[in-house]
Amino acid sequence: MAESNPLNAPDTHKLIQRFEWNARHVIEDPTALYFRLSRELIGDGKLLVLASHVPAHQPAPNLFFSAVHYLLMRDVNPAHPLREFFPDLAAQLNTRDDPYPVFREFCLAHAAEIRKLLETRRVQVNEIARCACFLPAFHLVSQDVGGKPFALIEVGSSAGLNLQWDQYAYDYRDVILYGARGSDIVLQCELRGAKRPPLTMQLPRVAFRFGIDLHPNNVLDADAMLWLRALVWPEHVERAQRLEKAIQLARQRPPLLIRGDALEVAARALDSIASDVPVLLFHSFVLNQFSRHAREQYHTMLVEKSAGRQLYDLAMEPKEWPTPLVLTRYENGTASEETLAFCDHLGRWMEWLR
């Protein structure tokens, strides 16, 4: 049987609204390449049909643009003029011409490859700058458990780069450098508002750590790392360079990642961890890819596993905009939720509320 045409699909998953929302609330900058492409794409029937091959639970704009970015970086056609519109790929950036006709031609010419990527890849952004938002919360949990070492589990860990948070330096624009002050990876985060987060020079103590992911990305796998790189927007050159440094650091001692469903793996892990060891699970832009039922199951599981132990869940999830940083304390079958801060989704700023 002949392979189906990638430009034929019955459902567009309300793609127009999703591309519009992403442009307004995530990209924001009207001069950014993906913003400009989004404004044209929402009126392009053929490309909307191609984009409809994004699974319903995946963020369609991110996945679609990343697939194109990945193909360009993989040098499907190293001389293609579309590269000239990508700031991170262009030898000399084309700021004169309209990028959309060139983008459209590339997408139609590589429709089969794009469709395969949309159906098999996932948005697993491993944005280490979010660690600057996590760090104060880690300090807060450390205070809560009296300074005892706690187990740290990242749900939806991708390549596990956030698990090496204590190997990065942190600059909150207040003169003092926190974390691993000798690191060449410095995460800058602007503090907004009147309140200041609980930061000390001594890092919280971690007993052990690991990540859980349905499809973990091995830092030693060059193609997997190329995909992570493709998820970074083309204007974010410094961010891409920081990602490369974090990958190189992780390759020296690859993080422990467990493949599997978070509900099942986390439940088994909590059963196996001694009850006197506090446990903190954390995640960013992960539960939004769960179904509503799966999210409810996740929280129900944590309630059930909290009997006789100190258990915490730290969430940086897009329930609203800007993104809230929410800490939930679970203890003996009860849950207490507190919004600690509002954060930029890329960790560029944080407004501490506590």
C-alpha cells in the first residue's frame, strides 16, 4: 500500500488558535522569526494540514517549528536559503526579504520528513535556566526538613540537565553569585517585586537524584542532543550555547534516568525509598502534556504515598500566565498547596511571593 500523503489529514486540532496563542503569550516578540511565521501560517491551509500531524497532547507550534529547525541543522540541504533567516544558522542574516515563502517551500518539499518528526518526536525542552527558579524552592524545602538530605526526582527529565542544578552558578542581579560559583555556566535571573527568595551560600543537601521520562534523551546520543538544540528558538543564540555547555558537563557523568510512565515509576520509587528520607519531585512544563485524568492520578498517587513521610511536589506548569511556581506539601494523606512565585517560562525573571 502506498504511503499516505502527509498533506492530507482529517483534523487540525484547532491549530489556528494554538499558533495564535503561542505567538501572543510565549514568543511575544513581533520581530521574532517564529512570530512572523505564525502570523502567516494560520492562514495557510496546506501547512495547517501538515501541522495537524502533531499529536493532540503536544504543543503544536513548538513541535512544528522545531522539526523544521532540526532538518536545517541536520543539513538536509545546507545551501537552502531558509537558513539565512535563522539567526543561529545564518552566515549573514537576511533581514530584507519575507521569510514565509521560503519557509513554505521548504516545508512542502520536506513534508514527509516533517510529518515523521511530528509523529515521533516530542517537545522535551531541557531549559536549565529554570533551575534559577527552582533553587529558592529547593532551599525552602531544605529548611522545611531541617537541613536533612532529601531525595530529588525530576518528572519529565528529558536529558536530565536540570538534575545537575548544583553544578551551575546563579546570578540574581544582586551582586552575590550563588551555587557553584566557579562554574562557567552562569544562570541569570532578574528578581522582580519587593520580596526576596530564601537563598544562602550553602546549597541544599541531596541524598540521591534521578529523572523519569517516557522517552529519556541520552546525553551521549548526538542525534538526541541535536533535537534538544533544535527546540531552542533561533534568536536565542546565548541560550543554545548554554545548552551545549550543560550537555558537555553532563557527558562527564551522565545523569541517572529511568524510562517509564511517571505514575508507575514514581510510585515504585516512593515505595522503595526509606520513610525517613524526605522526597521532592519537581517538573516544568510536563504535566500540561498529561491528560486531565493522568494529572489527577498523579496527585492522588502522591497523597496515597505520603503516609508516614515528608513528601513534596514542585511544579512550574503553565496553568496561567506568567507561570506559577507551586509547592505542594503532602503529609499523611493531606495536601497543602502554596504558590511561591511567578516565573518567566525560560527562567529569565522571577517574582517571589512568599
